[in-house]
Amino acid sequence: MDPLVLGVESTCDETGVALVRGTTLLADVVASSMDEHARFGGIVPEVASRAHLEAFGPTLERALADAGVDLDDIDAIAVASGPGLVGSLTVGVAAAKALALALDVPLFGVNHVIGHVAVDELVHGEFDGRIMALVVSGGHTSLLLIDDIATGVTELGHTLDDAAGEAFDKVGRLLGLPYPGGPHVDRLAREGNPTAIAFPRALSRASDRERHAYDFSFSGLKTAVARWVEAREVAGEPIPVADVCASFAAAVADVLVTKAIDACRVNGITTLVIGGGFSANSQLRAEAARRCAEAGIDVRIPPMRYCTDNGAMIAALGSALARRYVGDSGLRFGVDSSMSLEVVVA
């Protein structure tokens, strides 16, 4: 029987605890402190850390109850040890170490970003061979070539400035939308015309692609939106918010999908996995489905519930490590806020 793995997620503002056996999810409980940050217009690290302290115990108890297991049934523990907010990571890692020590079970300090890819195995089954992964969230936009989810990850490219989700939140703010702006921009984009405004596609020219074939940049796009809106305001003209959102979202999705498909073609990959909080974006999902079908690439995107941070993604990666008998992390590892995306386990 596959080991029962407890997963602990606390990289930002969600406290997640989940239990996985093999690729079967038994329980997944998330407590979010998002409402506590809304009045500040962004994540406050100290508030997030305190929220994790308060939420961990009850979240763990509910996960155990949902799965119908006891602490003594746990065979291994996985915890996100980076990247993320130092204070938030510390709370989760300290709790996981205490549990691992008390239960005398292996402990894996795993990469949060790679967890966004591993969670897809709980939905669509184990990866069959090499895959390409596009991880897009509020803090990360990366292309990963994955030979094995537990032992072989190569970062091909990443964002040079704003991540996709971060750019969406910033555009939402300049349009006067509530925090977090990303979901509101996505909603309004579905009502607008994606070809109404010709916003730029950064790092897409031939000269840029020679040096940054798989890198991303969204800061200039965000500035282009701001200047377009400002020009309309100065002229006293109304702002077609839905069209702005749709045109902006189309530019982001176009660049993400184009580079991901190019990476698949160059590396002979026929499966693309898209994960991370921004993978919930409707324009990205639609564009990826359409263009990957045209290119003969199988695209796998987890359901919405697995897109944002959760314990299931950490437990899934821990389960992959445990099934392959990869050495555990012991108790001496620390948190790493800027953990390399080529490091699967600390």
C-alpha cells in the first residue's frame, strides 16, 4: 500500500493541510486570511504569519477528521519550505518538524512551485514521461522542463519583473477594482472585446527571443495599460473597462501560451501542464486549450480548487517523493524564500 502523506502549505496567506495516499486525495482543508489583508490592498507578512499560527491546529484536526485517520496513521510529512514569505514558511515548517519528530516519520521540505505541477497527478493521474509545465501565479511565472516530478526539474525561463497574477492585480488596482484585482479583471474581460486595444507582447520580437526565448515580462504591459487609461482620462473620454480588461488579458494569455508551445516543440514534449493561481484565468484556459489542440499537444490544467495554494499540492509532491524512495530532508533544513525552482526537496 502507498504511504499516507500529510501535506502542509503556508507560503503566503493560505494555511493548507491535506492527506494523500498514492495519487488519491483523502482530505484537503484550507484556511485563508485573505479578508484580513483586503483593507491594506495587499498581503501583510506579519498578519499572514499570525493567521497561520491560529489556523494550523484547527485545519489539521479537520483534515484528519475528513480523511477518517489519526495522526498515528501518517507515514510521511511534506511541507512547503520555499519559495514564499519567510514568516509564513517558518510557521508551517516548524509545525511540520514538530509533528515529524513526535510521530517519528520522514519529513520532506518541498518546493511550493513544483507542488503546483504535482497536484495535477491527483486529478489526471501520474505523468507518463517528460512534460512541460507552465506555472503562473501572483508571484511566479515559470516554464519548467520536467523529466521526473521528484528528481528532474529544469527551469527554462521565468518572469524578469512582474508575474502574470501580479500584473493582473496591479491593473485591477489602477482600474479601481476591489482587491485582489485579478479575479475582477478576469470577470470583466469575459464581457469585453479582446481585440479592442493593441497592447504590446513583451519579449516576443526576434531579437528578444534570441536572449529570452522562454522568459516573460509583464511590467511594460501594465505600464501600457496605465498610459492608455490616463490618456483617455486626460481627454475626458469614458474608460471602456471591459475592453481594457479583455485586451490586457488577451496579451498576457497570448505570450504565456506562445512561449509554452514553443518550448514543447523545441524539446519534443507532447504534454503541457499549467498550474498556479493564475491558471484559473478563463482567457488562459481557453487560449491554451485551443492552441494546444492545434499543435497536437495534450494540455492538463487542474480544476479551479487546486489552482490556488493548498495542502493537496504539497501532499501530492510529498507522495511522489515517498513513492520513489527519495531521501527525506531530516530536521535541519530551513526555509528558503527564494528557493531555486530546480530544487524539488530541501
